Amino acid sequence: MHEAILRQANEPLRHQGYEQIANTLEAAVTLTLPTATRLQRCAEVLEQIVRSVYEDEMGAVPKQRSLLAFLKTTSFTDKIQPRRIFLLMDLVRKQSVIRNVELLDQKSLQLTFDYLTDLIEWFIQRKDPDFEIDHNSYKQQNEKLSIPMPILHPEQEYSDEDYKEAAKWFLYAAQSGNASAQYNLGALYQHGHGVEKSMKEAMYWYELAAAQNDSQALTTLGLLYHTGQAGEQNYEKAASLYKKAAQAGNAEAQYHLGVLYTNGFGVDKDYKEAAAWYRRSAAQGNTSAQNNLGFLYHDGTGVPQSYEQALYWFEEAAKMGDASAQYNLGYMLSKGRGTKPHMEKANEWFHAAALQHHTNAQFQLAMNYYSGTGITKNEAEALKWFKLAANAGHTNAQYSLGFLYKGQNQIELSLHWFQLAAAQGHLSASNELGKYYKENNLYKQAFKAFSRAAKRGHAQAQYEIGLLYLHGLGVEQSYTTARHWLRAATDQTHVEAEYELGLMYEGGLGMPVDYEEARRCYRLAATAGHVGAQYQLGNLYDKGLGVEQDFTEAAKWIVQAAEKGHTKAQYQLAQMHAKGEGVPKNFEAAARYYRRAAIAGHKKSQHQLGMLYTKGNGVPQDYKEAQRWLNLSLK
């Protein structure tokens, strides 16, 4: 029956260009071949289908990748829809294993055909939605078949209810004590295929198989207790089951046991023990274990720190198609860890991982395209990868898109991405939203956006909130609350906030005037290069406010501010040169600084410069020029 049903797929497969798959399938349904050979051909059909689907979905040709590695690549398997197809692939993989027991191999072959039928039908329908396999064709003379309907052995006659029939055969073998059948029957009950879904029944059969030390059953039971799918989360029980399977050589169990030791779930946290299990699993090609082992070597956790070993294990997993390992390998190459820096190769691995929808890789690739790091600068490519990562929820990518669109003055798009990033807790995105709202006088919205970031410690947002409270914008004015937020920002060495606090203390806003505290704030900001703080600090010394008057100390700070273009400081320095206070008396220097401030529109400087021209102090006496500056000062 199954051979006849499957033969319907040969013609459409060839018509769609899948000649190799059609040839392999034809061998699988050839009755004259040994059962073991036919099982092997079924496994090859599966591998060829999976490879073809991978090329279509991932847009890349796989390089020497094992079938198991394909089916463990999450970014690929997530694309397989509907989800039952992934299970079918896995069932075909498990059933097509040759057991060298003729009766079991024959039953496995029939079950494999059951699963393969649905899988091939799905595969052909991807290009031809109208294609359907006629499951009753064995009862009819089908003119489309080029091979006459074979006479089948009675043992090979099954009903059309594929999963139900599979469950019957598994039950038959399971009741006879076959551990593999017990495990498979458990899987059917767990997923509700061919039988009514029942975790209780699934556990019953898994436990029977586990009692015979079936490593896959032990591992599956461990996972159910690990994840809580068994009805209760029991890390201790999971660890016990994993250990039995791991000691029997099951690579998946070894990996999961390593995870428990890494996190201290059900066992004492022990990185050394975790590394030992990861290593055993990694040696069998488990890419997740290889990747985790790479992490341990990178950080020197449980193993001697070694970038070279980390690089080795990341590369082993990366070559097998593990997206996380590909990203990690790219990171190592970009930083020159364990090898010389090589950005071109790093980008190749970032690209490989990005194609598998690894969002960090997509983001890094976008950044490199945008900056031209190790790759030809290409803003269009950068935008493409930013969007892919951003649409997958990568907050830094969303924030970056906000900045890109802001630079292009596409405000609506910029706000869209900032808002998405902010909703996921990106503090700088919230701050950017606040800045936009503030610039557009939408102070209540600005306050809300700044608050989200300020409450989580974003220094710039804390400073902005302080200013809103200080000036009563979008919120009721409160000097006390303003001081609280400005102080929070200064705790993170925010220079502008330090300056604003100084102004509050000097002006006595919401508190008594405190020149000493003002001077402390100004000095911290002035030392960090804040021009306004340098002027204010100099002014305190110049006027002797809260400190002994000291023209020399005043000049020290006022000179720094004046040279950076601060007009009040330029005027003050000119006055000091005119009087010889803290600096040599020098009308030429005074005229020079008056002129700088006067050109910038400072009225007092314009007046004083006019007076210098009137008297000829520091400049040639020139009544016309004097009149010009004096007139400007009056406007």
C-alpha cells in the first residue's frame, strides 16, 4: 500500500526539478531491495528534503551539515510550518535507523513510509498547492502510475489511519518489552498523534523504556521534569535521569546535565562538572554543548581561561551551523581573541548567523555595514539588517533605526522605532523621546518619557527631569524635587547637573543661599571643562562670595571660560585687564576681550569698547569707531 501511495510523488518531484529526491524515493519503494537498504534510502530522502528546504528558507547552501544539526537549528526549524512537519522529520529520522532485526526493520519501514508520505506531500505542495496524494490509490487502478500495482504481503496491509496504525505497532512491540517502541509510543501519547493526547500515558511508556535504560527515554523524561511539562518541575529528578542517560553516552542528556550544573538546578552549581559533561557531549558533535564549552573557556569558568580553546569550540559548532556559535566566533575574530583580529572573516560569520535570524548577529552586521568596518560601507545594507533585527525585537537595533531616521529627518519613523525600543525598556530611547517632546513644547509627554528612563538610573534623563521640575514645565514646579533629580544625576558624574545644582545653591532656590556648596558644585563641573561653571566659579572668587576675594584664582577660571567663547567671561576678563585685578593691567588685552564679546552682541562690552576708542586706551583714538560701538550698545 505505502509503496503505491509514495510512487505518486515521483512525477511531481521530477517535474519540480527534484530528480535526485525522486530517484532515491524510487529506490526506497522498490520491493526487491533488502529492508535495511530501503530504510537507508528513506533516511537519504529525508536528508535531501531537509537540505533543499534549508536552502530555500535560509537563502544559503549548507556546508557539510549533519541531519541532526539541521533539526537542532532553531532559526531554521522555526520556519518549518505547520509545526507537525518538524515532528514528522524527526520521526522519519528515528524510524529509519537500521536495527538489524528483520521484523523490527520491516515495521520501522512501514512506519517510516507513513511519516514520509505526509512529509513528501507537504514538500511538493510548497510549489504546487493543488497536489494531493490519494491515500486510497492502492484500491484502484491508477492510470498515472507507470509501475503496475504490486501484490503486497499480508503483513504489509495496514489501515489508512496512519498514526493510529503506527500506535498499534508501537503498542505491539512495546508490550513485548521493546524499549524503543515504548519510547515512541510515549512520544505519540505526549503529542496526541494516533492516540488521545495523555501526558499520563506518555509518562507511563517513557518510564517503562527508561526502566530498560533507554537513553532517549531517560533524556526525554529528564526534559519533562526539567521544564515542568511532567506536571511538576523537579530539577533533582531531571538531574538523576540525565545522569543515567549521560553515562550511557547520550549526547543530548550530557548537554542538559551540563546546563543543570552551570545553573545549580537540582545539583550543586559546579562549573568544572558542567565543563566535563559539555566536553563529552561536544565530542559527539552536540553544537549546543560545543558553544557552551566555548563560553566556559572564554570566561575561565570551570576550566583554565583560554581564548584559543574558546575559539576552537565556537568554530566547531559554527561549522555545523549553530547560529549562536557563528555569532560568538565572529565576535572573537572581531576582538582578536585567541587569534589576530580579522574583521572580514568576522563579518562572514556574522552574516552566516544573521541568515539564521540571530538578532545580535544581524545588529552587529548592520553596525559594520553602517561604519564600513571590515566590509564595504553600505547604508542600504545596514538599514536592511537593522530592520530585520528590529522587527525581531532587538532593542538596540530599534534604537539605532530611530537615530538613522532622525538623521534623515523622517520624524514619524524615528519616533516609531524609539517608541518600540522604549516600550522594551531601552533607556536611551526613552530619553530621545523625551528630548523630542521637550523640543516641541510637549512637556507632559516629555516628563513621562524622561521619567521612564530616570527612574531606572539614566543620568541624562534624571538631569532633564530635574530641569522640568526646576522650571515647572509639564509638572508642578518643585525646587526640592528638582534638586533630588539633579543630585541623582550628579551621583553619576553628570557635569551639567552639577552646574545647575551650583546655580540653585548660589541663587537660594528652594533653600538658603549656600555659596560654599555652590562653589563645590562649580569646581567639580569646571574641572571637567564646563564653561559656565568655570565662569561662575571665577565670579565667586572675583566678588568674594562665600570665600575670601581672590582675583588671581578668579582669573584662572575666567580665562578658561573666556577662551572658550563665554561672552560674560570675556567681558569680566576685559574688566580685570582694565583694572589690573588678578592679571596685568593691559588695555590692549582688555580691548581684545571686549571686542570678542561685543561682536557676539554683549551690550556692556560694546559700551566699554566704545569708551576705549574715545580715550584711545589700548586702541587708536577714533571717535567714529567709538560712536559706532556706543550706538550698538544702545540698540
